[in-house]
Amino acid sequence: MSSSIVVIGSYVQDLTFRLPEFPKPGQTLIGNFQTGPGGKGSNQAVAAARTGVKTRFIGAVGNDAFAKVARDFHESEGIDSHLFEKPEHATGTAGILVNDHGENEIVVALGANGRLSAEDLPETLISNAGIVVTQLESNLESTHHALQFAKTNGVLALLNPAPMRDDFPVEMLNSVDILIPNETEFSQLLNTRFPETHGTFDETAINEMQPQALHELCRSFKVPTFIITLGSKGCFVSTEESFYFVDPITNITVVDTTGAGDAFVGGFASGMIQTGGDIRKAVGYGAIVGGLSVTRSGTAPAMPQKQEILAQMEVSGFSI
Ligand code: RIB
């Protein structure tokens, strides 16, 4: 397995408002504002790069002030960043609300991210990677193209189907080696993939299922490795050989869960590189990276540094 990660996906400038409770329809509330680098793809790249594994990011931005924030931030993080400029489109933005329970609500305007084209993804940028990481906050055609190219060239193809979209082409799943949805995205995937039998499946149904039945549902997608992230309950792993739960880290104070899924995905990809493809260990490593990320506010800036990860591994009695 090659020793580098390529993340293909979104850079988004996060515009975050903190307030005690989410506003009700028609209500105006006073809150605190903060802006910083975000976007699911970029967050995953930052999480991976901070673990010390060589990380490349491919995405698209506009020709505006937020694009400069993206370029400067990636440089400071040591990411091999390829940000294609789409001058007729704004850099992606997200309006994020975070309440005092650490929960969030997000609206994303894709902007330039939606314009990343297959031509922006030269094969030489992907073919020497160990793993390609994608999400759905980008152009769907180029994401599909990248997964197909990875899968047919012996590079592990990972899809984090976030945010799950109505226009998601289910054929994309044929090009995926590792699928990482959260509970909500998993139920949306089921409803999209098997509308006749699972048209009204929701997260409650997933939480009430026996592990064997959940495993069989995952297997019905025919994706070799399935990891469902379950927030504070850890995650469920279904592979062609077995299924199991991986616990989250405990004794942490949750400040902001925004970007925790991205931290897990970036950490998991790094764990796969560091262990030469040991899924159980990579999931454990991802759980530590994800768990540490919720202990402070923000998305990309909240990703843990390698020293913190190592310290937490010792506390958890976990090694890779
Ligand atoms: O997953 C969190 C991310 O989703 C935020 O950084 C925001 O940009 C949205 O893309």
C-alpha cells in the first residue's frame, strides 16, 4: 500500500453562530459569530495531515477572499493542495448553528465546489496514492470518476456519503471499497438503493436492529467494507468476513460536534496507511481522532495534533 492519502472534495468557508438553543421558525436570536476554514473534504485532509501522513487535497474555489484563506490554511497545514480556480463562482460557504449542547445545523452553498471537473483530476495526482477519500459536497460526476479511477487502478476508494443528496447516483456504490455513512446517511442510502423494501427506513430502526441483521443490510449493498458512524455510540463495522462495534473514547467534554465525522474519516484513512490496511485498528484510530475533535469548537482548526492523538492512545490502551 502506498503511503499517501488523496482527498478529493470540498473547501467551504464556515460561518458559525453559537447560541443557547436553535431558533424556532420566525424567531431571531442573538449569538456569537466565528469564521474559519471548513468543508468536509478539506476537514478530512486536515485531520489526516495532522497525523503526520502525507496528504494531498484536490478541490475548487472561486477568485475571492475565502479562496485566499483556503490556500494559506492548506499551506500552513503542510497539505499538498491543488485548488482549481473557478472565477465565475464563489468559494463554497456554510452557515452553521451550534447550540449549547454541542449540536449543529448546517446549510452549505457549494459554489465553486460544484464545478470541480474530471479534467481537474489528472491521473498522476491520484494513481500513486494508497487511498482516495471522497464525499458528496463536490461535483458528483468528478467524484464518481475519481472513485472509478481509484478502484480500477488498485487505489482504495473511500466514499463518505455526506451530505446525502437526492441526486445521488446509486451506481457510484459499484466503485466504492469503503463506505462510511452516519446513521442518517445510512437510512437515506437504504431508502435510495432499495426503495421498494426500505422506503421509510430511519435512524431509530437502525438503533433497534440486532447486529447480525444490520450486518446483512450492509452486505446487501455489495460494498466490501461498511462503517456506520453512530456518534456517541461509536461505530459499526461490517466487512466481507465479520462485523463488530468499536467504542468511542470516553471521559471527554463535548463542546462542538461539527466536523466530528470528517475527523473520523481523515483519522481512519491515516490509520489505514499507518497499519497497511488493518481495518479494525484504523477504525480505532479514527475513533480517537473523531473523539478528540469534539472537545473544542470549530471544524478544521479543531482537528487534533499527532501528540494529542498519541497521548489519548496511551490513555485508551490502544496501539496501531
Ligand atoms: O462536516 C462539517 C462541515 O460540513 C463544515 O465544515 C461545513 O463546511 C460543512 O461542509
